[in-house]
Amino acid sequence: MYKKMYKKYKIKSFVGNPIYKSVVQFIETSSITMHFVNSEIAGFIDFFSCKKFDPAIVEKIIIDHFHPSSYSVRFLERRVP
């Protein structure tokens, strides 16, 4: 799918609190951001791309990697005039 990542991903805990973590990975066509709340065992993943992609493939990769017990997906297609 996407072969080019730019630099290593960044992981950051905010406010000195390890409960909250954010990850940013720049990719060839935009970015992937992830936000995790350990105390809630919750995660939020945003895959943004200027290039068209199959959201089902992204969903499968996320499920295969994170094994969520439940999840929801929202796909927004950006239309450029």
C-alpha cells in the first residue's frame, strides 16, 4: 500500500503523564496519527492521505495489529474542487 515512511515515528506522553500517548508517522502521501488512553484501554487512529486508498485495507491492518475487542470506523472522503 504505502511504501515510504519519512523518518522514524514519534511517540510522546503529554503533561508528564504516561496514561496518554500520541504517535505521529509521516507517510509519502500525508500522515498517520494515533492517540491512546491507557487508563481507558482506548485508542484513536487517524489515517489521512491525499492519495485515494481502500479504507478496508487500512481497517484490516489496524485490526490485525491491535486486536481490538471492539471498534468503530468512520471514513470521510475529501473532495477537491
